[in-house]
Amino acid sequence: MKHIFYSACLVLVLFSCKSRPSNDLNYMQNIEQTATQLVLANSTNFIQPGDQLVIMVTARDMEVAKPFNQNYSSGTAAQYSLPNSNLPTASQTTVSGPTYVVDSESNIYFPYIGKMSVEGKTIEMFRDELRNRLTAYIKDPGINIRHANYKITVLGEVRNPGTFVVPDGNATLLSALGLAGDLTIHGKRDNVLVLRKMNDEVVKKTLDLRDAGIISSDFYQLKQNDVIVVAANESKQKESRMNPNTPLYIGAAGIIVTILGVIFSK
């Protein structure tokens, strides 16, 4: 009789430890698809309505350029802060300048020039056009244009996944991971996916953080709306497949075995 009860208890323990079916991990299996859809939904590398452009004009005689650095547009000069290291808690470096908000019709209003359309233009294209327009007022003008609401998204096994604004439009793979709090212990260092929209197509590149050669990759220096996905390692996947109630089942089964042992030992 004792053997029957002990066998029943053993079966109970084994069933309580049963892992979840692999289908329960679908969120890991389709995270690349989800990120791809996010990239497609984001704006392209062209200037879009709602973009905030910080535009600074320079010249040999800065007094000549000064009237063009007054913000006569739809917004006022704004200041943004950017970590000067890859840690969110690091000291902040201020980035500021005349800020122009692109209106719903893809226009900005620039001092002395007036309305300028940015529709279908990249930062580089618009900078060249503005430089040409300013030659009527300034000899060899210098134009510096930055995205004030440049965004990147970090997903997967990082401490603080989400979308981050990079004020000066200058972000690397490592600095982006730093903004997200770095990888968790479960993140795969050799499988970091970067997704980028290029010519209406999503281009994917997997990078190995253990390899110093990543700094020479075209995907190390990030572009606006890039999405980074950090895959989970095998231990995380095993942990996810395990029934979360397993410890409770084992504890309960242990108590039952102990009670039955006391009863049948009498």
C-alpha cells in the first residue's frame, strides 16, 4: 500500500513540473516580425510634418549671420539634453538652437526667406537648398541642421525597452543600448538585430557585441527610426517554458509525501 501512495505522489510531482508547450513562446518567435512592422509604420528618413529642426547659420562674420539665427518660425528656441555617455544617469550636455517645427503642410518659415517646403526632402537636400537661398545674403554660408526629435527604438532583453529621442541625431548601437539600460543577463550578446528602412524596404542586420569589428558596420551608427531587437538566450527561453507554478506544486507535493510517510509509518 505504501508503494502505491509513494508512486502516486511521484507522478504528481512529475506532472507539476511539466513545462509549457513551445507555442507559449510566440512572443519571442515573432518579435522580429513585430519590429519590422514598427519600422514600416515609422516615418522615413525624409523630413516629416511635426519634425523639429534645429537650424544654425554660420559665416565668416557672425554678425551677418545673426539675423538668420533668430527664430521667426512657428516654434521658439528649445533646449534638449543628451547623455554624454552611454549611461542614462550620466551628466547631461545641453543641445540648443533656433528650432523650426514642420507644419502639417510640410513647411517651415525661415527668417527673411519666408515659407520653405521640406516635403520629400532629406536633411541633406534641405540643407543644400537653404544654403543656395542664403547666398543672396551671405557669402559662403555654413548651415547646420539637426533633428531635435530623432528617435530610435530598443526592444527585447534590455532593462528599459522603449523609444528614445536623441536630440543631436547622433547615436551608435552601444549608446542606444545604454539609453535602454544595457542588456539584461538573459540578452544574447552575439545576436542583436538592427532593422532599418531603406528605399521602402526593411533591411536587417545581426551584430555580435563581442566582436569589436561591429564599429566598422554600416549599422553601428544608427539612423532615425532604427529599431534594435535583443534576442533572449537559451536559459531565458527554458525559464519561460517552465510552468510558473512549478515551485508551488513541488512544495505541495513534498508536504503530501511527508504527511503520507508519517501516516503509513505508524
